Amino acid sequence: MLDRNNPDDELWEAIKSGSVSAFELLFDRYWQAVYTTAFSFLNDAEAAAEIANDTFLNIWRKKDTLDIGSFKNYLTTSARYHTYKVLKAKKKMRLAYVENYDQLPVSEILVQNEGEEKIRYLNLQADIENALLDLPKRCREIFLLSRIANLTNVEIAERLSISKRTVENQICIAQKYLQRNIKDIALTLLLAGILR
């Protein structure tokens, strides 16, 4: 019997077999998260609700052909993709003839699209999070304590009852792994720093 306590992968298997109740459980579990993701970019309740509904409708329609490893990651990526399509469709550049282009202030020449920048940042963040999942548990824990919790190597060593050298080695392993497995991460981070 399916209920709220079933994990996503069990519900997904049931959905692939045509279970409407399993679909409703995942819909209830994740609809708000998809809606919130879309709304944070669009600031448009109607468009965000439409994206959330379309995302789930597409899943139901394509349940026989989709291969979803992590339902939550799939929904996040799908929501961003649909949001990006809406932002792209809304984006209208007004062209105007400017006689003295060289004399325009830089602020009028450089137009930043904050929505696209936010999507790029979230995609990068998701890539890093997914790559971190492939690291050994202890290595990932040490890396997160260092980079997210901002603990020093000594603090991490004391907290985990390991040597400072072990902490340094694990952080080095995590950094090398991320550099190998995240495409263009250095360039993306550099551009993100320049654009801010």
C-alpha cells in the first residue's frame, strides 16, 4: 500500500506502472517546491503555477519513456528549464538608433539579465552538489565543514577526532575531484565574480 512514507523511487516505479495514487503523492510532495523555484525567478504567481503544473503533466505523459534517477533533482532541473524558456520568451530587447553611442554611460550599455544569471548560478550550484554526492561520505563531510560551515582545518580535525593532515588531504581530494568533474567551473566562477 502506497502512502506518504514511501520513498520517491518506490513511488516513481509505481507511477511507471500507471499508479495515479503514487503520482498524486509525489505531486503533493513536490508541487510547492517546483512552484517556489519558478516564482523566485519570475515573480509571477500564474506563470509559476503553470510551470509547476506543466512539469508534472509532462512527467505523467512521458512516464513510460523517462528514466529518472533522483525525482527531486529531475524536478529542480525541469523547473529551471521551463522557467528559462518563459524568461527567454518574455525577454524583449528594444532597439533604438543612438547617434552618440560612444557618449552613453556604461550603465545604459551593459544590461544584466538577473534571471538568467540566477539560473546559471543555481545550475552551477546543482552541478557542484551532484558532484559532491559522488565523493566518499567522510571526504564530503570534511569538504562541507570547510567550505560551507567555514571551519578551520584544526576545528574540523578536533570535531571529527582525526588529524589535521587527514583533513587537508580530504579537502585536496574533494577539490581535485570537483575540478575534474564540473565542466568549466573555473570559468563560470570567474565570470560570476566579474559580473557581480
